[in-house]
Amino acid sequence: MTDSRLGRLTPYLYLAPMVGLVGVFLLYPAADTIWTSLTNSTGLGKASFVGLDNYTALVKDPAFTTSFVNTLYWVAGVLVLQVGLGLAMALILSSTALAKVLKGVFYLPATISAAATGVIWYFVFNPDQGLLNSALRLLGLGGLAKSWLVDPPTNTFAMIAAFTWQGLGPTMLLFLVGLQNIPREPIEAALVDGASHLRLFWHVTLPLLRPMTAVVVGISLINSFKVFDLIWVMTQGGPYRSSETLAVTMYRESFVSFHVGYGAAVAVVLTAIVFVVAVFYLHAMFRRVEVY
Amino acid sequence: MSSELTRNDFLKLGGAAAAGAALFPKAALASLERRTRAAEAAATTLKLANDKVTWKAWFNTAGQAAAQAVGVGWDALEYSDTTSYQAAIRTSGRTSKVPDLYSWWSGWLMKEIVDADFAADVTPIWNKNAAHYSKGVRDAFTFGGKVYGAPLYVGYWVLLYNKHVFKDAKLTPPTTWAQFEKAMATLKANGITPLGATIDGRWPGFIYFEEFLLRSNPGLYQRLMAGKAKYTDPGVVSTMKLWGGLIDKGYFTNPASVTLGTGASNFTSYFKQGKVGMVQIGTWFEPSLVSGGLKPGTDFGAFIMPNINPSAPKVVIFETGPLVVAEHGANKADAMKALDYFMSRKGQATWVKATGFVSPRNDVPSSSPVDRELGATIQKGGYKQLNRYWEATPHDIVEVAVDQFDKFMLKGGDPLPILTTIQKQADKTWAATK
């Protein structure tokens, strides 16, 4: 082999390990999942090709519709609560002396696993002896006490609250970092021009915070689509499949009912949705970031 | 890999121990203990996979006894989540990575692993012990004339009741439906919830449906399980209405708040405090009550729910789960040996002593007076034993049904939409099965 041929090959050799790993651990399983979604696989014995049957069944399945709607609740809930509250708390903390202590306190829930969070909140929401209903009764608000994890869509909202409790810390920290990196000059200029706090936030701080917002919203979007462990621990998607999300439906169909082909179809749909959302989101955000 | 204690070893061990015991009793005992441990350590240790986390100590006690007795023992390999457990066995069943022994479910779930060639044929072990096990238990694990597992447990589905609560309310175990209704009404009037019910873990949804249908029309239950009757048949609808009526009367615990497992709201604590009078459950639940501090026979007893229709035959739900030898396991021969020991009188005696369970083996008595009494009632009364809902009908139907029954327990109302949803799945499943 001549030196020049080796030279041409060198970049590919550097790439080979990563291409190999991505191929084996990402592309092959993805292709296999797509293939499985076109079969009636049960995880046992041989599966036969059924074309798009699993996908047409999905459209007609009321459990899939509920799951899809719940996923939308999760995406909206996490965006509003986690991102909105995270930003609000970062703004408040950035102007208090207790910031250092409070940062640690708010971050603490993020250090425990989602499963542990699920167990804690399962007991908080217990209708008879749970902390929430007990507190409501103590405050004379017993009328508001309910079976939080039973009635849809309250059960989904309750779990979003638990998820927010855990995810708020990291979101807040990211916004705090973003706020610290904002240059002082435009803010001082706006203050000299007599801008009110609200106008200052809306027209100066928020636009300057956009790169960090892009990151936070992106992470929150992905997390809200893939949330599984917390739901599985708290309700297993129930009762009567009322609190399933697409990720839970995928798991349940594949590993509880062993409709592996059907479960794979749910996985493909979920991946396609996340892919489309991610492409549009990143495209929109980076275009705007470049403008500023 | 297997290393049994040879005859020579045994004689040496016994001789040394005897001689030592005469001269230096303490030293001899220590030496015997060391040698026994060495024998255990030298024995083959298999993996016994299961999803029964609270049984870990029992499995290991029985495994150590097996190691000492036949040189092949086992350690429990625990999966805390049934779903992950099933997935682990299903994905490894065809490979040598599969655990040597594993617990499973009888009925349709077992048929799946037998069809997939995951379970070893253990018919010779059954033939050896034929005189000591009932045909019913053997049949539960028999497919195409071959037997594919040993009974890990057997349980009858009965009403466990708090004896103190019954005594305070001047009640005795009812023998007719009218007496049972009166007992429920009396308990309710005394501020006690008559029946424990939960949807914790989804599956318990079928419990009262199964029992009330059985008490109304056992033949219909059997036809329904076999796909020869429909969930929308009038007999099934009226059973649901009966159940709904009892829910409306407040005879059941809030199914969303009571759990079967641990935690603040676990059923045992409610039962122990006398807040709940009875619960329809498998006798395998008794050890949970015992570990909660209740004494069988003194604090709690058991009776079979009386028939609604007095002319209906005497029936009781029976449940059993197999211990399976992995067909493709790396230590199949040793696993067969371990199973052989497990089914033997000695093996069963050790297992029953550790667990407090009822042994399916007729020469191993149960340690619980409640179970002994129940066993006698079933035998003398000529009760026909029917397979539990979970195992008796295809699992695709069960999965849909338990969710629908959970919904009914929470919301009540018209049962027809619930039954129609289940029937839709039943039509689909039976069409694919037949």
C-alpha cells in the first residue's frame, strides 16, 4: 500500500470505531425495530410479516389515542412548569442573598432516582393516608382531597407535578448560568433609558437568554417524551391504561402483553414524532440564535 | 462441576465427629460445622430465578438444604418486577444464559414457554412421586402428555377473616349466601369494611369477578374461561350487577388506597387493626399476615365463600405455579437433580417449614392450622377444584379484563361497556387461537 493511499484511508480509520459502535448499538437496533414493527412477533417463536397491520391497528386503538393525548399533556406540562418555573426561580434566586443555599436545596431532588421519586410521591398522593390529602384535611380543605392517581387526566397532572419537583433544580441551574453570562452593557443601557423591570425582562433579558433557553427547552422536550420510570412506579400507566404515555404503551405492549411487533410500531411512531419535533425545533432555534 | 459427599467422606466425617464428640464435644461440633460448610461450598449452586422478592430467604434455606442433601443447591435470583422478570426469561429462554431453574405460571402462560421449548420434560420425576401428588396439580403442568414443572406452591382462593372482628360482631363463618350477606351488613353497621379489595399492581381486579361468577354459576365460569360463553351473556352481566351493588353499599375498601405489599396502606395493617373484616385471596397470602404479627387459627381463619345458588356444585378456586427446569440451561442435569429433591418428601418438608405454605405432597402436613382445616373441608366436602382466572383463560384476554375490572371497581355504573370491551378482545383472541 502506498503512502498516499494510506493517507487517504487514515481519516476513515479514525472514524471506523465510532461508525462501528453507532452501527451496532444504534442503527442496527433501530432497523431491527422497524422490521419487527412489520411483524406479529410475540418475542417467542417465529414471527411472520404482517405489513402495516400494526400501524393501522394503532390508529384504531383507543388506548393508543389516550396514550398520545397524555404524551401531549406531558410535553405541554413539562414545558410550562419545568421551563417556566425554572426560569422564574432562576430570576428570583439571581437577585437574593440566599441564592447559594437555596440552589442546593432546589437541586437536591434531582440527585435521587426517578423510581425513588415515584415511590415518595405515590405515598404523598395516597387518598387515605397520603401527605397531600392529610394536609388538605388539616387546613379544612377536605373537599379538595381526592384519589390523585386514579381519575384521568388528574393522575397525569399529578405525575407531571412530581416530575417537575425533581426536574426543576437542573433547569433552574441552567437558567442561572445563562443569566450570569448575559453581558451587563445592554441591561444597563436599557435601565438608563428608563425601561421598567417587565420591559427589561421581555425585551432584553429573555432575548439574550435565548441560547440557554434553546438548550433547556430541548432537554425538557426530550425528557417529557421519554418519561417512563416515574409513571411505571406510580401508576403503571393505570388505572385501566388511563395514564399511559407513548413510552409506557411501548413497554407495556412489548413486555407485559408481549405484542412485540405492536410495541415496536409504537416505538417507531414515538421516534418519528420526537425526530420531527427535534428537527423543527432545532432548525427554528438556531436560525433565531444566529440573528441575535 | 457437581461434587457429592461420597460414602467415604461421609464415614470419615461421621467417624471423626463421633470420636471427637466423645472426647471434645465443642471442638467436634465446630469441626462438623466446618465440614458441612465445606460440603455446601463444594456443592453445585444453581440459579433459581423468580419474581417473588419476599421469598428470597425461603428459597435460599431450601437451596442450602438441597446442597447438603444431594450436592446440588440453589441461590435465589430475584426480579422485583414481574414484567422485567417475564421479559428476562423470554429473552434468555433459548440460550444457555437462562437461569437453571425458574418460577413460572401455570395454564396459558405455561403453554407459551412449553411451545417455545423453554421448559424441560420432568415426567420421570413425577412418575417417581406419582402416589404423593394429586392428578389436578399434575394436570396443571401437563401439555401433550408430558409434565413440565414441579409445584412451587399451591393455594386455594378463600375468604380469610379476622377472628376477633367476627367474635366482637357475634358472627360465625357463613355457610349460606344469606348468612354471608348478613355478615357483610353487620360488619358495615359496626363501622368495619367487610371486604378488602385493591387494584394495586393491576392484576387483583379479577378476584371478586371470578368469585362471584363462580358462586352464581360455576359452569358459566368454566365455559367463559374456555371461550364457550361470552362476557356479555346475561349470567355474566347479572354477576357484575351483583358486584356493583355490593360496591355501592360500601362493602369494599377503597381499591385505590389499599396495597397488598408494604407501606403505610398495606392490607395486612388494615386487617390487623380490625378495620377490614375479610379478604378474598389465595392461601399463599397467609405468610404475609403471619409476618404482620397475626397468628393463624387464633387471629385469622378461612372459609370458602358460600354459593349464591344453593343447588350449584361445590367448587373452589385453586392456584399453582411451577418451578421449571430450563431446557437450554447450562446445568440441566444438576437442575433435574435439584427438582427431584424439591419434589421429594424431605425437600417438601424443608420448603413447607421455611414458607409456612401448604404442600401439594400428601405425606407432608401443613404447619398452619387454618390450612389443615381448609384441606379437610375441601376433601370431605368433595369440592371440585377449578383453575384461577389468571391461568384459566388466554393471557391477552386477562390483560384487557383486569384493566376493565379495575375500572369497574373504581367507577361502578353500567357493567355492559366494560364487558363489551373484554368480549371484543376475547373474540379476537379466540379467533386467533382456534
